[in-house]
Amino acid sequence: MIKRRINLLLMIIASLFFLIGSILFLPQFSDYSLIGVWSFAIGSFTMLAISVVDLFEELSTVSR
């Protein structure tokens, strides 16, 4: 149960990074585009990490 809550919290955090990054790509925020790039990259990496952990957990339960 605690793993599921952590997973959901990380998904929300990653989504917020995507949202912030997307907003900072808009022309009126061009001065902050580097922050937008990093926000998008952090969101992407977090989503990838969550997916990899989920995959390994699934594979470990299938092989039992």
C-alpha cells in the first residue's frame, strides 16, 4: 500500500514538472526556457524511473 502511494506521489510530481516545463516553453516565458527544458527533463526521467521500477516489480511477481 505504501509503495502504491509513493508511486502515485511521484507521478503527480513528474506531471507537475511536465506542466511547468510546458508552460515555460511558451513565447511569453522565453527568458525561462532553460528552466523549462530542465523541468521537462526531470519530469521525463521521473516517469521513466517509475516505469522501470514497475516493470521490475511486475517481472519479479510473474517469475514466482
